[in-house]
Amino acid sequence: MYGQEIQQLLKDLAWVDDVTYYHSLKVAFLMSRFAETLTGKLMIKQAWVTRNEWVATGLLHDIGKLRWPREVLFSTTLLKDMEIAELSDSWRYIVEHPLASEKIILEFYERTGNRFWERIAKGVAAHHENYMGGGYPYKLKGTEIPLLARGLQIFDRFAALTGVKRYRMESLESPSAIKEMQNMLGCIFDPYWGERILDFLAGVEVTPNLDDWITEEMKNFD
């Protein structure tokens, strides 16, 4: 139905950028674990998506980076250290990457008519919007932001803080990341669902081998 397409997109991402690939797997793994809880099931129900759509949004939220220039994708320079021209170019790609991901996903919707793709595209497009405004790309706020995107944003930030980035090899331990994110509730993150997701993340055990996990996970998409 859509498993083969997702696997091909992930293979393309792994070939182009293994850091983003494993980040995406970690986000989706955490979302899949949350989906097993009563709170997670309630959130998914209120977001009007299926469990597979919820997880697929985590898998494909950064797929737009497939179309980034190599000099931007593999840059190890912090934004604050860039020259003005380089900063302007890099920031444009950063701001537009949710739209690039949305575009790739909607290409499958246009081709198949399967609303699975349409629903996850909406979550992907808005996952960098902030609850109090000031996010991107649409400058949405509060409940204007799809609930799917509000959830994805929190898992994405946690995985980023506790993972490896090319421009920041150090990562935070889970308790430090959660403490930092708690200060963002009501500002960056949905205060109600954010608190519940952070409570869940505080109890998550060590992430398993993600290659083994994705092999098993994709059986749900057959």
C-alpha cells in the first residue's frame, strides 16, 4: 500500500545523509513507543490519524533534505559563525525544509490518491511552528498547528538534543534535554500534550538498534 514507497525514501535518505536518516529513525521509534501508551493512543485519536500515519510522519519529517545542496547538508559550521551570504543561503534551506518534505510526500498523494500521504504531509509541513508563534514556515500558533505536528515537534527536538549533529558532536543526556524542553512548554511546545510527552520520554529506556527496529517496524506498513 505504502510500505515500499517509505522504504525507498528511507534508503535514499540513508544513502545521502546517514545522520539525518538515523535521527529520523529515532524520532519515529520514540513516536511508535508513545503510540503504545494510553496517552499516546488518545493523542493519535484526537489528531485524526492512524498509528501508521503517526509513525510515518516521524520517519519522513526531514525527507526534504534529500534535495539540499551538499555544501548546506554537510556543513559543520554553526549559523552564528557563518558569513552573511552563507548564513542567508543556509537559513533559507532550513526554513523551507518542512515545505520540501511536504512536497515530496504530496507527490505520492497526487500519484496514488491515498490520503495517507496527505495526512502525514500536513504534520510534516508544520513541525517547526511554535505554540506561541514565531515558528516557520507558515507562522501558525496554538491550535492552528495540527496536533500531529505539535507532537512530532517535541519528539524531533528531543531526538536532536540527545543525538549527534555535524555542527555539534556533544549531545545532552535525557534528563538534561527534558529539563531544557520543560522550559519551552507553552512557548515552543503545546503545554498540555508537551507535558505528557516529556513525562513519557523521561521513562524511555535506551534506544535499541535502529536498523533492527526499522526492519520490524516496516512489517506494519505492508
